[in-house]
Amino acid sequence: MPDLLLELFSEEIPARMQRKAADDLKRLVTDGLVEAGLTYASAGAFATPRRLVLTVEDLTEASPTTTEERRGPKVGAPDKALEGFLRGAGVAREDLEEREDKKGTFYYARITTEGRPAAAIIADLVPQVIRNFPWPKSMRWGSGSLRWVRPLHSILCLLNREDGAEVVGFEVDGIPSGNTTEGHRFMAPGRFSVTSFEDYSAKLKGAFVVLSAEDRAEAIWHDATTMAFAAGLEVVPDKGLLAEVAGLVEWPVVLMGEIGADFLDLPAEVLQTSMREHQKFFSVRNPATGRIERFITVANRDTADQGATIIAGNAKVLSARLADAKFFWDNDLRVARDGMGDWRESLKSVTFERRLGSQSERVERIAALAREIAPMVRADPTAAETAARIAKADLSSEMVFEFPELQGIMGKYYAIEAGLDAEIAAVAEEHYAPLGPTDEVPTAPLSVAVALADKMDLLTGFWAIDEKPTGSKDPFALRRAALGVIRIVLDGSKRISLGPLLAGQVAFNYGASQFGDFQSAYRMLAASADNSGRDFVASDIWDKYLEQAGDVETDIVMEAKKVVPEISQNLLSFFHDRLKVHLRAENIRHDVIDAALAKPPTDDLTLIVARARALQAFLDTPEGENLIQGFKRAANILTQAEEKDGVEYRYGADVKFAETEEERALFKALEAANAAIAPALKAEDFAAAMSHMAHLRGPIDAFFEAVQVNAENDIIRRNRLNLLHQITETCGAVADLTRLEG
């Protein structure tokens, strides 16, 4: 069985596109082969800066001959219908058969498709793949019509068998396929022929090209860390940069240079970011001091002077870049040491969102909310407010303007230079976290308070102006913000009632968006003794504000009274949806979360998760599963009786009406269970509460086996139905078990 080798050789492909392009080439070609009726054993794709390569092993020689029967129109159908069927099937009128079935007599066509050689299929397929390749950006060159990421120079396409290699012949925009390729642009110019993938990869290596991106990355990291270790230093890990640099070179040569003494006192993050973004250099630090002292660059060739000229040139360019960074740093330090007032003032002219005001107004909202959250997370309210006010000041700094990814990091340095405590300064960096699902969450109380306030204000602001995520679109990263709140709360086991906080901030942002004036919104929603809990869902709160509103404000307050509770509840539901996504990693069923959410309070995430975890663990035991079945049996009988009778059986059952031992035993078991469950619920020990419920399994089973609930005596029947209600109430003390599926 032959092996396919395909190479598309071009000018340099951007590093960020290479991995996906290799995957796309593999997918498109192999899918096309399979669709044409060919099979294969394995396939592999590779990318270098100048080539995309695909190898397919053990490809079948030809597609099989297939026969298909296709039913056509009824006999006697209009001629046009019959003609259309003949065209579609590719057969003549005399080739049709007439067959009778239950619905009448129909024409049938027997269509035979002859198999095709693999080479013919590939010759048709590959040009289509090339012409329709899904590059993010592509270009045309010369007078041709082909679009490719960079000018395409040659196509190598071989089918290799034991008896030799065959060129699969085709042409794309004047570029014929062949059996030749090129090595390194400078170290091995000129073309050479190959006969198989093994021959191809070996000759490429001899021509100074490492085909595998993984091998290039491994070689870079090995040489870089070895070189740094020999100097008593260490390379700062950077997987993203490593993958990018591996896509920039075909023959990696690692070189190490020194950073000028004038720049060694710059913050390590500034040096690392400047070198990474502008020069694609790795940072090399002194483990004893933590300072970045040298850099690693990766050349694409060996040189006679062992890279000395390259290092000198790179060091010169780097000095110019770092001189700019030092200029920004020195200027920023003057503003920081003056209290950062100029930066905070300039945020007034920076629009956060047209309807939600400026960045300065957003900072004020965050500061007010952080002050309220602070006691809930054991932080000092005044310190939390101070930290929130300076947390985003660095957005106006020159360094962050040049390197936006340093926001928060620079804020920490500048806050320290401004004379603020280290705990407050740390908030500037930590309040943005977590930025991704694997990032660490802030743990310091001040950082937690401001991080929660920041994310809640973001969410409530965009909910207030009806800019919610839709489908896969989430331009303001609101899902990430909600998940950040969830992770901060759960990882630290924080007990926070989100409802009042969200409602209050929705009201605040809604007012700001409607007035177009932060101060008017603040006046309308200013905290008062009557609203210490920020419960803006409560109707009487709005009535109090309505009394204070002027003629112009009355309509807005009336509308806010109506929509703020609706918006707040919708946002809380969004949190619930994100919570389900977050808990998938724990294998907690979605219906278990629904059961926990149905039990008030629904805005205490830590409490909800504790209930859900206890219920999931309980369901994973035989006792739990059996008890749930008993609960559902009781709930179903009770529901049917209430619907039939038009009344609710929700009153206390009386043991004096019990007629059987099993009935009396169930009364006794429920009394004992409730006595044990109550203190467990008070202590929020839900596992213990459900363990006590498990003791009801035997008495409930025995009751249903021995007792007929719908007795002829109405008094006995009502008493037993009320007893069923007691079962459902007791078993549903932790979660609403009616929400469980199955």
C-alpha cells in the first residue's frame, strides 16, 4: 500500500498560523480521501516557516467499485420528473426497472460507480484544497489568481511504494507538482529530489531544516537552559514565546547576550515584556536577586563568528527599546511619587462605555462597592476603598500605554512609590485575577474585595444597558467575569449574599446610564440608614427614593423600580448557569445543581455548592438512590391526590390515626430524623443531614409495602397523605429532590 507525501513550499508563513495550517491541511486532505473511498493507517502534519507537509501512510491503491439502487418517480409520472431523475442518476431510460410496492409502481435505477486509482483522486483533491485553503489572511501575487498566505513556490506530491515513487501529476496556477524541494534558505540553497518521507526528512536535516516544530522547540529550550545554567542563571519560562520562536526558524541557533547596566534596575516585568513583544527574546534572570540580567535570542543559521555579530546587533536594537522603556519609567515615577493624582484626574476624560460614563466614574462605583464587600471578606472598608481608587490609576501611565499587558503590574510598583502600604499596592495587580480558568485567584482580603467589586460592576453595568453575551459572542468578557466571581467566592469559601449587592449595583449603573450623569445617579442611589443592605429589589426602597426625586428624575426612578429587580434576577440566573459549567469538573450533575438552587437562599454560592456536593455524594451511595426512589414515590402520590382533590395536604399528620406498625414506625423515624437533621442544617453540615435521612430508607420502604395510602376511610387517607408530605419535607430539607431526573 502506498504512502503519500505532500509539501507546499512558500515564502515565510507567520508563526501564529503554522500549527492550525498544518492541522487544516491534514483534515482537508484526509477527509477528502475518505470521502472518495480511500482508507489509510495514519497521517501526520508538519510546519516550518517555509513549508506545510503532510504524510499519509498505507493508503489504499484505489477506491472500490460501488453499486447503489435509487428509487425514482412513480410509473406514469410527468416526463419532466422522469427526465430529472435520469439526469441525477446518470442513467438512460432503458436502464430503469419497474417495481411494485405498497404505494404503487416505481422506477428504480441501479447506479454503478467505478473505482478510481489513488493517484487520480489525489490529483483532483489537492488542487481543490490549495485553492480553498482557510488562511486567516491570504494574498495574490504576479498575474495569477491563486490566493495563499505568502507566494507559493513549489508543490511536492509523491506516492511511494515498495517498487519506487510516483509523482502525482497536477498543476495549480502554473505551479506543477514534482518530487523536489529546497533546504535552508542560506545554509543549503538549491533544490534536491526525494523518494519517500524518510528520505525527505533525512535530506531536510542534512540541508539544515528541522521539520518538526516540537523538535525545534525542544532544541531551543535545551540549549537556552544549558547556556543559562553554565552562567549561573535561569531562563524565565514562556511557553507561548517558545512556540512562536520555533515557528520563526528552520535551523535554531541559541545565543545569549547581556543587557546594558543602565537598564538592570527596571522592573523585571518591564524588561521581560519589552524583550518578548519587540524582539522575541527570552529573559534570563539571576536566581539570587530576581533581576533580569541577560537575554536569549534564537538565530536561524550558524555563522563563522559563532553569532557574535548577531548578538551585537540585537543588543544595540534592544538598548534602543529599553531606553524608551526607561524613559517611560522615569516619567511615570515622578507622577507616582506625587500621589498619582494626575493619572486619576485624567481617567475622567477616558470613556469606559458611552452609557456607563468614564473610567473615573467606574472607579468610584467600584470603590463604593468594595467598601461594602470588605466586611464580608474580613477586609478593612477604608483600606478597600483606598485600594479601589488607585487600582486603575496606572491605565493613564506611559508604560501601560506602551505595554497594555502590564496594567496592574505597574500599578503595584507605582502605588509603592506613592508611599502606600504593600497590601494596598498589591491590589492593583491582583484585582484583575483570575484572567483564565487556570489562573490563581486573589486570596488577600483587600484584593478579594476589590476584585469582586470590579467584576460585579462590570457585569451589572452591561446588564443594566442590556449588553449581555449572546451565543459565542462575549466582547466584554462577561462570562469570564462571572466565573471569576464564582472562583473567588468558592476557592476562599466566602459567604456573600450576591442578591443585594448585584441589585444595588444594577440600580447604580442603570441610574448612571439613564441620567448620563454619575452624580445624579449617586444622589438617587446614595446609601442611607434605611437601605444599609442595598436591597434595591425591595419596593419600599424605591418609594423612599421616589419621595426624594425631583420632577426630572421621577420617571427614571419609576422605571428603575420596575426593571432593576428583573435585571438583577436575570443576572443572578446567569451566575447560576456559570456555576453549573464550573462544577462540571467535579462531575456534579446539572440536575443536582438545579435541586440545590431551588432551595433558598439562591444567591449564596458557597452554600449552594455545599448542598450540591452533599447531595451528589449521597446519590452515589445505594442508600441515597433508594431513599430518592421512596421520596419520589411519596411525592408522586401526594401530587396526584392534591390535583384530584383540589386541596393541599400540607398539615401535620397525627400518629393517633395510624393503623399499622409500619405506619407508627415511620412516624417515629421521621420524628427522630427531624431532631437530628435540624442541628445539622443549622451547622450547615449537609453530609450529616443526608446521612440522617438515609435512616428513613427502611421505614419508608416498609410503609409502602404494608400500607395503602388511599384508604377508604377519608380521615385515614388524609392523615396518610399528610404523612407523605412530612416525608417530602424531611427528605427535601437540603435540596429540592423533585428537580432530580429519572
